Amino acid sequence: MSFKIAILGAGIGGLTAAIALQRAGHDVVVYEQSKQFLRVGADINLTPNAVRALDGLGIGEAVRQTAARPTHRISRTWNTGEETSRLAMGDTAEQKYGAPQLTIHRADLLAALAGVFPLEQVRFGKRAETVEQTAAGITLDFSDGSSDRVDVLLGGDGIHSAVRSAMFGAESPRFTGVVAFRAVVPAEKVAGVPNLQAFTKWWGPNPESQIVTFPLNRGRDIFIFATTAQESWHLESWTTPGNVQELRDSYAGFHADATALLDACDEVLKTALYERDPLPAWARGNLALLGDACHPMMPFMAQGAGMAIEDAVVLARCLATVSRLEDVAGALQTYAGLRMERAAKIQVGSRGNNWLREGGNADWVYGYDAWKVPLEPELATA
């Protein structure tokens, strides 16, 4: 039986779920509040767990067209430059985990996803005002005066999720007291800096302070993502310009290899980082959440996009074999049961910001296969 499934949010999790659910035979429509796909947002680290999930959808090759393929994941100490851990990625990761690490701009990943999901099934300019679930179905009312009734509603609509508010009541995410700077510089401009084609994390003097760099655009550019504590800045927008000199001043004590990258920046964007605590539930009736709608997290384990992609695949698998509408709620509870422990562990770990600092086992993160995890919760592992 085919159900009418609506997804709020045409982001990474929403589009991944839309593709997987449509391939399972469901009637899927995606509602997106933006008027079109925009080239905004951060550049993304897709670790092997995420790439393997995308490969299962058949879009891995499209992602590889514009992505870079980091050679290693390296940890360095902020002031001395000492290398405290080095994890081989590239071919080594592909041999070990079945997929490499890829680094890509969010817009390029969305373009790859949008390239295989029918554009006519994406409704732009649709901001959900109210969501109501009754025995007759789920009604969506939008700010433009239109409405829709669907069988299943999935909230992939981010940290300010309307679906989450409908399920648990309105609330606000918590400002972490941390801001992030983002910049991109041509690789040739910083050719003297070592390990440009690696994912390098400079661990700062406190958990809030770090600089992460990795290649983009098949290695032609270098992305810089730097965080620091700052209670005075609360703007959440990913398009707000920052001050290059402030960026440099904030990390003035860092090693010369790190500051050389900051010195090469001509412009920078700045945003405040927000999060929430792990939720006690992700599904209620025929409503369910995925991605940042249920587990917004700090960027320190670089798993925000990966968790949304994993959510989408597992959710679609749980719904793929459901043939009766009355069984949907149970399938959504199964999905939540399979995903909540793992996502919460990564959410909390990202907040603590200590993962792989001195080395350690990455298998529990990178080795997860969303296509093969058993759909019986008692058999699945985090």
C-alpha cells in the first residue's frame, strides 16, 4: 500500500528520506520554506558512514564529482603543533569501511540529492504554521493560506522544527556560548602549509576553541571552520559576514601553520551555535522527526549531516514493508528505537569535544551501515 507522506524541509535529511521513501513506492511530497534551493550553509564532512548510506541510494557518484577526498584525519595541538593522532582515510577508509571520507559544500550535496528526486514534488515557499494530527489524518496549514492533508508527516525542518513543536510544544534551542567562523581560501594561496589535503583539527586551549580545515572542490580550495567561546554574539544565520581581523585575533596564539591559513582569508562568515538536549521520543502517532529536528548537535564530531542521512535511510527501511496505514505508527516507533541511542551518544560526545583527540577507535562511528542495521531494535547496536 502506498501512503501519502509529507516531509517538511528540503535539507539533507529531508531529501535523503524523500528519495528512499519514493523508491519504496510511497507518494512523497516535500515542503520547503525557501523559495528555491540556495547556495547557503556550511561545507560538510561526510565520513564513511554517511557516504556508504548515500552510495546505497545510488547518488554517491554524483557526490564524488565535486567533493574532495581527504587523505587523513589529523589532530594537532593548538600552540605547539604537535600531532596527537593520525587516522588514514582515503583508500584506507574505503577498504576498511566500504566508503571513503568526502568533503563537500552543502549546496553541492543538495544538488546531487535534488538531481534524483523529482523537482515537481518539492513545494517551495511553504512555511508550516500549524500541524494537527487527528484520526482522519494529519493537516498542514501554511503561511500562504494553503493546506494539505497527509497520512504521514516527517519533520526534517531543522532546529526550529514545526513538527517538533506540534509533538512536544513550542520551545527554544539553547545558545551554546560558542560562535563559528567559516572561510574558504584557494589551496595554491597556502601551498606552504602541510597536510592541506587532510582533515586537520587544531585542538584549542579549551573545549570551545578549535580550528578545523579540510579540502574542497576536489582539493582546489581549503575550507576553514573555527569556533571560540563568545557570549556576546547570538545571530544564528549562516550568511552573516564576520570580521577577518577578529578571526585572526581570536586565534593569535595558535601555531604558525594554523595562523597562515587565517592570514590568507579575505572574508569570513560568522554564526552563533545552538543545540538541544537529546529527546525522550522521536515519534508520536504518524509524526516523526529526523536530523536537526530531533538531535541538533555541536559540530565537534562532524556528524550532523551524517546522522541526518543515517536517520533517513533507517526511517525509509522501517516504512518500506508497511502495507497498512494502521501499522505506520509502530514502524515509526521502531525507527526511533533504532536511532535514538546512537544519535544521543554522538550528540553528547560532540558537546564534550574530546573524540579522537589522542587517537582511539573510530569504528563505532564510521563503521555503522544504515542499510544493514537490523530492523529489530534488540538486535541492533549503537
